[in-house]
Amino acid sequence: MDLNLKGKSVVVTAASKGLGRASALAFAKEGAHVILSSRSDDELKKACEEIILETGNEHVTWIVCDMTKADDINRLMKFAAETNGTVDVLINNAGGPPAGGFEDFSDDDWQNAFELNLLSFVRTSRAAIPYMKENRWGRILNIASSSIKQSLDNLILSNTFRAGIVGLAKSLSQEYAEHNILVNTVGPGRIATDRVEQLDQIKAHQLGINAAELKSQAELSIPMKRYGEPDEFAKTVVFLASGANTYMTGQSLVVDGGLVKAL
């Protein structure tokens, strides 16, 4: 299948590692011109060098961007347009908020999570959509969490703001469909990333067991009996954000090996 991504201008945020890096790599393999961003210049440079080496795609570069800062986001989009001529594809991604229950967080904690995990997606989309409207073609893909379908214990901040992402995507999909801009959300289940490993360690400590034992127990709850790999998740991201997807918009999907049982 031709994904029609060769030469497309793709922006991937929080892309120096984890699901963002896996997605950037998958786009680079398809011949897209990819801009990676995150807060760490060193990690971005390393990720870009590795992706170029693996794919042979020289059209991969990076820019530092703190997703909680509006000026950084505007600079990111301007850089992408100046480097690649426009912005065709936006992959919205951000680090997850802290784990904890309702009584664990202050107003500042809630505000910080809002700015990182919801307002940042508003800002990036607002900055990218004018380019897409001009081209009458665009794809926005939001990376969220399986909590978009089923809430997760001890992750109230994530549960709250990931749901907001779904509402945002649904509204944008309806407002911009006539411009051929498709907007979707994908939630990872237990994918083998640093974030999941960190959450496993926190939960294992609470239960008084080691992280390896907790992972074994978690795998038993997954119909496929294993954690997913970042590249497996990235395949879904790339399809939904590609030219091969011509009619799916406003949807919220999970990539979780069958873990979520809610309809």
C-alpha cells in the first residue's frame, strides 16, 4: 500500500524517545520530511542521527520545543514551514502527567497537566491548521492513552485531560473536514516505553512486589499476553496520518492488544 507520505512535511512532538520517536522513525521510513521536537537538544540530536542512519532519509531534523510554552510551539511550526515548505501532518504527543489520586494534587498540578496534556494540543493544532487549509490537505493525529476508552487507576490527571483531547479532536474533525483535514486520536495500552516502565515501578512499589513480577501479572490481563512494541503502535499512527487514510476522521482508537474491554 502506498501511504502517499513521500515528501510530506511531518511534525512529531515529544519525539526524542518512546512513542514519538517510534512514530518519527516510521514516517522517515516512508520518505516523509520529518521534524522532531522535545525539550532536550541532546536527546533530539541523538534520535535524529539514529533515524537518518537507519532510514537513509536526510530530510530529518529537530528543534527544541517545550510543549507548555506558546512561543516554543509557534517557533516549531514556523521552523517546519520554513524547512519543508508547509506543515502537512501533525503528530501531537506529550509526556504523561504524574500518577496519583484526587487528593494528591494541588491547583498547580492540575494547571500544569492541563497546559502539557491538553492546551499544548490546542496550540499546536491552531498553529498547523492554516497551512493545511491552504493546501486543502492535512492530518492531525493525537497520541493520548487507553484511558480515552477506560479510566486507569491512580491516573486521574491523565484520565481527565486525555478525555479532553478526544473532545477537541471530534470538534476539529467536524469543523475542518471540508478542508480535507482529518483528525483522529490513538491511545496506547501497555506499550514497552520508559513511561510504562516508570508507572509499573510505582505500582509495584505500592504493592510491595518487584517490577518484573508486576509486568508478568499485567501481561496475563492482556489477551495477547505481552506488552506492545513502540513500532507496532507507530504503524497505526502512520496509517491514520497518511494519504492512505482518506475517510476516517473524528475517531478514537486504542492500540492495546485487546486490553480495554469497554465498547
